[in-house]
Amino acid sequence: MDLNLYDKVDSFLPKNIFDAHVHIGQCGNEIYTADTFLESQKEFFPNAETISGNLIPYPDMSLRDKKKRYESAVFMKEQLDSYNDFFGEVMVLPGDTKEEIEALLIHPRIRGLKCYHFYADREDVDNADIEEFLPETALEVANERGLCITLHLVKDKALADAKNLNYLKINAEKYPNAKFILSHCAHGFASWTLVETVKELKEYMNVYYDVSSVCESPTIYACIRTVGVKRVLWGSDYFSSCARGKCVSLGDGFVWIMEDDFKRINKRDIEVNTIQTESLHALMQACHMLQLTKNDVDNLFYYNALGLFVK
């Protein structure tokens, strides 16, 4: 564990880990797999008895090509064939038909759909409305099959954006069997965007939150306190979370302070933690402040997510 901090979290960490947010695929010259994920997690959970998770395709722009997207689904199938306790998702894009989405569900443990704003048909993709990158056909398939949809919100206000919030209210009610997982605590990197708004979705029991790459405890604290322990999931955001740095709220937004930034502004010889370490500590702090029980922590790290993906 970074900075010899393992002793501080040893008694907090459970024995069973299910990571709801694990990216696999090719990024540059590197290929990330379930194997590379498991190897990386030995550092963070050395005493874990079980480590598994939900594998998510890396959002490569080549996936715009339908052939490449099917090859991605085949790669996912190969990973799931190798590990019986993992689940997976496939990428859906604007304009996909139900038949095209269903054709990607080539393994019984592909139990989710992933969409990404990079694929929206606009230049400023960071301001895309959800319907611009999540086709309604995906909602229909997810509802019919009880699948998860991992959704990365965008726009500066994230969940506090009126259109984002209204979309989730309408569609969580319209498609009650679809399970919406709002990654990064509904993109709550600027903590106020979630703290002030998460109560608006409390009644929608098919809306969940993963804590992946969230490095500040107020966001996680507010999420758990408002919607309850059983709708919040551990997620690492592997492999992005292997980078060293931290995301912090600043003004009405947020900023990523990475290793090079830290060394430029701080002359002390201090090692910078990985993003996953910072996220684990933020989660631990939130759990302590909420006085959660061991059973609660077990649910956060394992049983909540497992229950979503098992048929």
C-alpha cells in the first residue's frame, strides 16, 4: 500500500472484494485484462480471500466501428470464460438498434451495458446530454433483461444539471428493471454537485452509485447517508486509478493534481499516492464518520454489486 498506509486500513478492509468498475482492453501499447487487474489488486487487498468484479470495455474510439465493437465483446467473453466469478459489460453507441445490442450479449455473464460521452455526435462532448450517447434501445434491452447500465455523467454541474437529473428521474421510472450505476458517485468530483442533489434520486431504487476515483469523503458520505449503504458500490476505476494523483473540489469545479503537478508545487520529497489509494481512504473516512458496521462495509465492497450482476 502507498506510503506504508496499509496498517491504517487493514482492519477496515473486508475479505471479499467485488470491484464494480474495472476497465479492460487496449490503451496505447498496453493491454489490460482480468489478469492484470488481479495482479494490481494484491497491493491494495493483500489479505483478501476473494477479488472479482465487473469488467468494462475501455472507451477506445475504434469502437465506433461495429466490427471492432463485436471483437471487444469477444475479448470480454474470453475474460469471462477464464474467470467464473467476474461479470462484464459491452459498449453501446448512439444509433444502436436493439438487435445490434443484443448481438453483443454473447456470454451469460455479460450483465451490463456501458455508454460514454466520447461517442456523442458533437464537438464539445463534455457537454453532451445523456440521450446523445445512451440510446433508448439500450434502456429497452436493459429493462427487458434486467441489465446494469454504467453511466458516466458529464457537464460541469453533473448530477446538479437540470437536464441530467430530469433524464434520470424519467427513465429510472420508465425502465424499472434497468439498473443505473452512476459512476464516480454521479461524477461528483466537485462534491457540491452531488451533496446538494442526490436527495432528488433517493426514491428511485434502481439508481446506484459507484465510488470509483472519488478522492474526497464528503461526496461519498453524502451519497451513503442519503440513499443508504446498499445502493453504493466499491469501484476502483482500474486501470486509470493506477496513476498517481488526486482529484479535489476547487471553487465550483474540480481539479486533478497529478504526480508531476505535486512535485512542481511542493519541494518536499513525498511520494504521491495512487488514485485508488486516495479513493480507498476517502471511502474509509466516510464510513468512519457514518459509524458503519462491518456488515455495512462488507455490503459496500462486495454484496451490493454482486447482487446487481447475478441473475
